[in-house]
Amino acid sequence: MTSNIPTTATRETPLAAAWSSKAAPPELAGLLRGAGERIRVRPAGEGAWEKVPADTLSALHRQACEERGTPWPQPLVSHYARYFRDGNRAAYEGLVAARQQRLTRAAVMCLLPDTHRLADADPTPAADADREASDWLDEVIDGAYLLCEQSSWSWAAHDDVFSRSGEVVPRKSRPYLDLGAGEVAAQLAWLDHLLGDRLDIRAPGLRRRIREETAERVIHPFLERLDWHWLGLDGNVHNWNPWIHSNLLAAAIFLLDDPNEQARTVTRCIEGLDRFLSSLPADGAIDEGFAYWWNGAGRMLEGLALLEDATGGALDADLPVIRELVAFPHRMHIGGDWFLNVADGPARAAKALPWDMLHRWAVRLGDRDAARHAAACVQAGPEAAAGLGRVLHSLLNAADAPTPTHPPLVPFTYLPSVQIMAAREQGGTEKGLFLAAKGGHNGEHHNHRDVGSVVVAVDGVPLLVDAGQPTYTAKTFGPDRYDIRAMQSAWHSVPAPFGLEQGTGAEFAAEVLNAPDPTDPTLQLALGAAYGFRPDQWVRTASLDRKTRKAIVEDCWDLGRPPESGTSDVDITYLAAGTVTVGHGTATVRPAGIPAAETSRGAVLRWEPAAAVVLVDEWLLDDPLLADIWGAKLTRLRFRLPAADLPPHSTNADHPSAAGAFTLTVEATP
């Protein structure tokens, strides 16, 4: 296939500067010759797989055996159409994920046919081993063929079929290249690399079908079109970019047999990853937060590692920003499986994260804190939800797994690019207070209206919280996004001057008045612009006083007359998890009700002026994602200072304004 689409690189970017002509045809074609022989993940039957510890396979084996012989998950048109009818994404995406996860488990079982050596498996006579291996291979063949027959590899939430034509049935002749399509292509690519020879013997023609479907649905749309939003050609580069490009790298390396087409595809992927790298701030911060780090920066690191393997080390990446990226997860760590969450991120780490990948990068770059943290988080065995490529790497890494360690729990972090401070009472321990404060703006990726928000944890458990990501629906990324409670500033720990919501867009931003440092973790922000006022009309100062063991958040404001859309009151909101008890001038927040966190200490809240009216609103959580993190409810405390109670402050009798101050102090319970 040929194309006249020009290169998309317009200026020297990090990878282009480091790799020069090696990252472009024709030199790249030579570097990729024989790439499959250099990939660290080896095909089935090679000795590396014999070293995989049996206990890392127990969960995968148990579930694979339970589902073998049962009907495969079957996503239907009615499931696809639900997104366009009622906004439900989970019905279709859940079935597709279940199908792909079953295929991943079957591939692993086929990779390791001697499952009789697993501790929880029934002994298998040696004479039956070949038959069992053939059964698993048939399971893989069926799953791979189902994906080839699946009308669409994209997710309904991303497909443009409805916006273009008003139809709810995907068009195979116009495939949409999204995250879902990239995931299927990469899964089939790793499958082909892993079991290719066996597939040729057991199901001749399947590998040809896999290549045809991947070329039609993924490779050709990628090479022929430059209007995919995730390419980042307009300067808006987000996590889709590295996620899709890294999956396309696997597809190109394993499934493209034409050296020229392979080199062109890989070159375009490198250009895309380079745009992502160029968009990153020097401090390595990800404005989408810890959860999306894994499906953004983490995907990029996987793609770079695959490129290095495929080219025999000719394309390696050791850039300053990558060193900072590797440090980001541990800098966001609160304690246990709790992490500082912003935007559409949950406060608890998912179970299927490839910590082993991060550990390898941290060791390579010499970041001891990042390596310690990753080693502390590596799980006993991978989960199929991580995807086949990640599962295979995790199994190999398990053969040389790092010794579990205690996470570093660094005492202080400040990331100026996103205006995030995180500080704990004492480094190296979860005990005591943890305070995080965020400035930023309301045009961030996966944005919530959270400018000025704070999070306070006690003994590693967040008690003043950010609710995080609810279940995605059609509304989540549509014009009604901020009708969703979890996205509103009214349900974040931020002020509400005159009852106003924060605005949407990069202009609704914080301004740093005083930046923190390790010895004085105090972040002072001007927040007025987030509400459409002058920046200095609302100033918030968040600090952790390690000597008195207190977290202190002080708000000072000097406002004009209320706008017509507002009220006459000034509210300051805090969102609490667990069980809340309110008294006069004091409240107690205990972790009772937060899943797996009930034994931690609570927090005592005190405020000035003590006479502020406290309004208590319970948010009963019927969303499964939120309930899984926080339990049955969250509680909003609204400290209301009626304008009549504020000291008058004006320079013109005809245009009165209100000024005031409010301080919240948080201590751990005894």
C-alpha cells in the first residue's frame, strides 16, 4: 500500500533529536529486520516460560478452567446501540472486555500447557498433556476468530457512526480507530507472536485473517488519515496518543510483513509518541492524575521499551522528562492502595496495574524511590484485565521479581506545572496527617471543576476527599458533563462564593502567590479567576504544620456585590468520606464505612468563625465505581457565612462588597 501523506513532524522533538534518521525509513526498515527474534517476550515453547513461578498463574488458571467450554461473551447490536439510546457504555464495553480477557487467559494456558504443576490444579497425566494443550489452543483460536468476526473493534462511545449518519449500527467499511480498536489489534499481535507456529498447524488461515482484519481496521486508517483527534496535531495531546500509538507499534512489528509498510507505520508511531513527550512538562506531572498515568505515560514507556527491543537497542530513550515521569506515581502516594486523585481518577489503585514495568524503568534510570515503591506494589500474579501484552511481560518479570519492600512515602512533593502540593507529617510512614492541595485550571484533560481543592488523609486513608471518577456514560464527555455531581465544584473541597460554580476552561484558573518548599509545605493560591472574579478576590492558603501536627486551610476574600446568578451567601465546601459527626465549632470524620479502612484513626475538624452555619448533605452512592471506593455515602459539609454576618467593606456606598476569612484546622484523633 502506498500513501502520499507527508510526515507529521514539523520541528525537532525529543525522540527526533535523540534518534535522528534511525527513526525514519529507510534506515528504520533495516533496524526492524528480524525484530521478532529480539523481543524479550518469547514465543511459546522457549525456555524462559519454564521459569515463571507457578503461584503467579493460579488465579488465571482457575478462572480459565471455569470458563472453558461455556459460551463466549457475545456483544450484540442492542448493546452497542444502548450508548446512543440511553447513554449506557458498560453494557457493550463490559462484554467486549470479558471476551478479550477470556482470550488472554486462554493464551496464557496455551503458553504453559503443563498446568498440572500449578498448586491448585488437579494432576494431569502426561499422556493427556498434548490433548489439554490442543484444547487450550482451540479456545484461543475461537476467541481470536470471534474478534475477527466482531463487526466493530471500536467502542460505541467513540464511534462516529451516529454523528455522521444517525445510525446505531457500526459500519465495517468505515472503521473507527480508537482505544478499543488499538487494544484488539495489540492483543491479536501479541497472540500471533506468541503462538504463531501453533496456529498455523491447528488453524491454517487464521493468521492471514488476523493480518487482513488488522490492516483494514487499524493500519490503513492510521496511515491514510490525519484527522484522528488523538494524533495531537492541533496541540491537544492526551492519553489516547501514547495508548493507541503503543498498541499500533505491536501491531506493526508483529503483523506487518511488508518491510516498507512496517517502517512507515512505526515511523508514524514514533512521531506520535514524540508529540506526547513534547507536550509533557519538565516536572513529569500528568494533569489527568495517577490513574491515567498508567494509560498515558505508562503506555508510552511500554511502547519505547518495545521499540528498543525490536531495534536491538538502537532506539533507546533516556530523557530527563522520562526520569520525572517514572517518579510521578510514588509522588502521588498517600498510603496503602490510596493515591491522590484528580480529574477522572479513582482514589484507589486498580488491581491490574503493571507495577513490574515501572520497576524495570526505575531500576534502569537509577530512581531508588520509584523502584522501592513499585516493588512494594507488585502483585502476586497479573490480571487479564491488564491486557495480553502486559500480562506476558508481568509473567516474565515474575521470574525475577523484586523483593517486596516498604514504599518510600516521600515527605514532600510540589509539581509547579499543575500546581499540586503533597506533604505528609513524617516521611517514610503513613502515620499522621497527609495534605494535598491543587491549583491548576478548569481546561485540563478529564477536567473536574476542582481548582483550589484539598485532600486530607490520616494514617494513609483520605477523609477529606475528591470523589473521583463515576461510571462513564454518554453524558461524561458531552455538553452535559458538568451536570454530573462528581465533576462539579459544588461537590469538591473548594469555596462557593455567592453559591457560584467554578467556570469551565483554561481561563478559570488559580494563580500561585507563594509556592511551597520541603521545609514549609504551604501553598497559597489566588482563586478568584476560577469564579470569574479578579484572581486576588479569593485567596486560599493550605499548609501542613508538622510541629503542631495540624493541616490548616485558610480562605480570605474581598468580593463585590453578588452577581444576578448568585446568592447573598458565601459557602466553603468540604467533601468527607466515612462517618461524620458535627458539633458546635467542631466535627469528627471517622473512616467507618470506607471499605477496608475502618481501623484507621479519624480526623477532628475545627473552624473559625465557630458561628458559621454548617449544612450537612449526604450523597448516597448508587454508582458502583464510587461505592467500591468510598462505601455507601459521601458527606458534604458546607460552611455558610451569610453576607449579613460578614464585616462590611466598601469603597463606595452604592456598591457594597463583603470581605471575610474562614479557617479550617484538621488534626488526627487520639
